[in-house]
Amino acid sequence: MLTEYITFKNILVFCKPEYDSRTTTVKEQIRKYARMRGIPFYVGEIITSDEPTLIVSIGGDGTMLAAMRASLSFPVATVVGFNTGTLGFLTEEIPASISEFLDGIWMHEDVEFEERMILKAILSVDGKERSNTYEAINEFILSGSTVNTPLTTQVYINDNFVSEQMGSGVLVATSTGSTAMALSSGGAIVSPSTNIMQIVPVLPHTLTARPIISTGRDSITLVGNLTDRVSGIEIHADGRVLTSVTNIEGTEVSITIEKHEKTVKIWHPKDWNFLSVLSEKMKW
């Protein structure tokens, strides 16, 4: 049901760290709109609210990822991104009238609503689970702590052995993440509304290494072994190092990745089309 998302009671803005004139202009236009509507307006703050919240990203895809992650902490939140960065697969071009665009979200007119799948993961060392549950919008990566020593990674889908990959590591990406690290690692580009997980070897040492696309219902486990040569393994999510494990702590590191119960909810203009965005950004 979309009705619960039509009217927002708060606006929370995320901006890229280095403000420029375009970012400042967009932020101030949104502030003016919030004042006109009598809506509480916040910039980069950690707020808690049970009321529907519109989270606005002003920047590039990195800023949009931060906004999307923030949306998961709200009972009801939707996200829209305005591109003042560079590549911007996730964000929209700045509309001629930001006020009219936000009114469209307010009334659900001339906009479209999309839900994006995200991932969750549990880390285990020597078969013992760590207490943290990690979240990723683009991808998880299991890799060695240095690029100098290749890591051998076993891949399992639903506890069934699939392959053993030697290289810098293996990533598991959502369809949203197919235009991020997965793309630069040779993965497939996938329509963002598709409910899949993509397994991609990172800098593999064999020519037979190939991406594998799995359904969103599957459970994927990546296993790496710590040795005298491989002294550390890192777990990354969306370009950030979440945690690392050394060979002092154990010998086997595994991460089990599944579809998260939550989704990220994004607004687009009515005429938004992923293929058009892809063609423009890839210079095809």
C-alpha cells in the first residue's frame, strides 16, 4: 500500500561532505519548502520519529547510500536523491521546480514509487557466530586484508558447494549494487527492481571465474581461510570496511548473506527509466 507514504511529516536532508553552490541551493530550496508546509526540517541529524519521514539526498551515490541506510531506522520512511555529484546512478537530476517535485511526492502525483532489496549478513569465525547483523544496499565483500596475497574463497548457495575462487575476494551484490563494485569487477548490469543476488569474483586468478546470479530467496555463504600467508580477512559493505579478522582469532572466516526483511523505498519522476539512465551514464 502506498497510501501510508504519501504525506510526510518530517524532512531529513543528507548532503555530500564538501558543499558546493548547487548543493547549497538545493538544500535551501528544500528548507524553504518545509517552512512553507510547516514541516520539521533537519540536515544530517540523527532523529527518531514514528511519523512518515522523507529523507532527501543531495550529492552523488555515496550520499544517497547514506540516506538509504538511514531510512532503515525509521518505521516509515522514503528516500529521494538529487544529483550534485558525478556519476549518480541512484540519484535524480535536479528538477526545474523542487517545490513542485516535493508536492508530487506529498500527493503521489507525477512520481513513481520503487522498493529496493537490501542484504543482511552474519559473520562467523571458526563456526562461532558474531553477535552483529550487518546490512548492505549495494554489496558485501569478503577479501584479504592486503592485495599482495591472494585469498582462496569457497562459495556456497543454500549450503551447496558452488566454486572455489582464488583472487582478491568475492562480492555478493544486489541489483542496485550491479552498477557499483560489481560492475567494475566484471559483473552483469541488472535492472534495480529485480529481486536477485549476484556473486562476482574480485580480481580472480583464473579465466574460468564467472559471475553467478542467484535468486533473492537464497542464502549465500562465502568462506575464507586464514593462514600464515593470509594473516587477515576483511568484510566490506557498500565500500566501507565493517570488520576484520586476524589469524590470531581463528582459521576460518565465513559470512552468510541473505535478503533483508526490510526494503528501501525510493521516489522517481513519472518518466524515470533505468535504461535511459544507464545509457546516459555509461556513454552508450
